[in-house]
Amino acid sequence: MRRREFIALFGGVAVAWSHTARAQKPGRVRLVGVLFGGADDLEGQARVALLRQGFSQLGWIEGGNIHVDYRWVGGDAARAKADAAELVSQKPDVIIANTTLSLAAVRNETSTIPIVFVNVGDPIAQGIVSSLAHPGGNITGFTSFEFGISAKWLELIKEIAPKLGRVAFIFNPEAAPFAEKFVSSIERAAPSFGVDLIVSPTRDAAEIDRALATVSGELKGGLIVEPDAFTSANRALIISLAARYRLPAIYPYRFYAADGGLLSYGNDINETWRRAPSYVDKILGGASPGDLPIQQPTKFELIINLKTAKALGLTIPPQLLDRADELIE
């Protein structure tokens, strides 16, 4: 999210608070825990602003009838486990868990406190629920990707860099236990694009550097960044290394392209965070999470950073420019 948009959003939240303060829901103060998979950075605070706006529009005012405990784990599995345990010990009315890393940590701590997950990929394939329409138990939420989207990432990066001969797929094994499902999709598609896939698990900055260095040089390498909490928290490093090694790279979310990444394709995260408070509101009103259908994304967006493309010496095909939802210059 651009800084101007972020400031404007906070301004909108302030206005919403002033209009809804008199319409607070009566009763005791409710406690909501939020476990973000990423970092407490500008993007993280933008998510907080969207939640606050959504809550206030529904009559839930922080500092009034609701208290929200926000925590960021920065892609760290150990930190996620510790923060999840602390949140559950407070016996909140609802917990919002962002990313699979956070959801897994919270699930390990409670089977009774209602959980609303946000931006978790294909919960059926991951074994989180058996049905989107009737999730059952104490979990519901909002999905992000189906795993087959990774073939689309390969198609797009090959389209923007036709000479691509091999591509590294980077992910963090702890934050993304589902990564093999993305890998399988890419492996099935790779031969038709004439690309060799290098599967590159990364756990720290040094391993990220080695993964990108492996595909740099004369063999026309590229990069696909998997959507997990670790890669999101380390996006500045990944983007800078992709620039240093002159690697065309595709990322899962808009904020990567906004921060200097070449290309992104994925669901609109802001849309998901705007919708999440509605499920918290329903649960606080007495609904069972297991009766609330899991919601899928309604909007996907293709973003191209033209400045980065120019720096890499890439000419964007006209048909790709036409399909883009946003061009960053």
C-alpha cells in the first residue's frame, strides 16, 4: 500500500469512528486476538487500519466495547507458537490468524476458541477443513490461493522474460509446509515452457542469497517467490537480491511490486482484510464459526513495475501491459 493510501485510510478510519461511536454495541468489552504472520511494518499497520475500520463500521470500537491484541510473528515459527500460547491463555472471544504459520500455531493451542483465518491457501488441500461450505469445528475464514496458481506464475514470468531457462522457487519450510503443492504444479507446467525448476527452501538471509545466486549468470535464471510469512517478512532483502543478480522475479502480492519487485499476481489482500471483521462480528453475535462458509477471493490483480523492468532491460509485451491491473512507474 502506498504511503498516501495508508494515510488516507487512517483518515477514513477516524471519520468512521466519529460516525459510529454513538452506535457501539452494548454489553461487556470483548477481547479479540490477532496473530499476523508477517512483520509490524507499513503493510502490517495497513492491515490493522482495515480491521479497525471494519470493526467500527459494525459498532465495535477499540477502547470502547472491544479490545484487540495485535501481534506480529515475522515469519518465525517459534515466535508464532509463543504468541499463540499467550493469546489463548487470555481466553479471547475470537482469534484472527493470518497465514498458515499463525493458523497452525493457534490450532495447536485451542480447539474451542473461535478462529477466523485470513489469507490461508486452499484449506481443504492443507487438511484444515473438509468442506468450504460447512467447515465445522471452531475454524472458518478467508482463503488466498489454490495451489494451481503457481503454474500461472511460471507462465507470467516466462512471458515477461522469454529467454528464461531455469527458475528458483523459494519458500520457508516452517512457514510453508504446503510448499510441495505449489512445486508440483510448477513441475507439471515447466516442460511446456522449457524451464528447469530449482526448488530452494530458505531459512535465513544467507540461504536466500545462495538460492538467488544459483540461478543468476548466463543461464537466464528467474525467480518465483512463494506466498508465506517468512518471504513476506524478508521481501526487502529478496527484492534487493533479485535486482543485484538481475533476476526477473514474480511475487504473490501487490506490495512486493510496490516495493520494487518486477511483477506480482495474486488476490487483493486489502479486500480480504475488509471482509474479515464481518465474520468476527457474526461470531461475537453468537454464530458458530463451523457454520460460517469459508470465503474465497473475488479479485485477483496483476501488477507490473515498469521501472524495475527497465532496469533489467526487459521489454514488456503489449498484451501483458493490456492485461495489467496496475503499472508502477
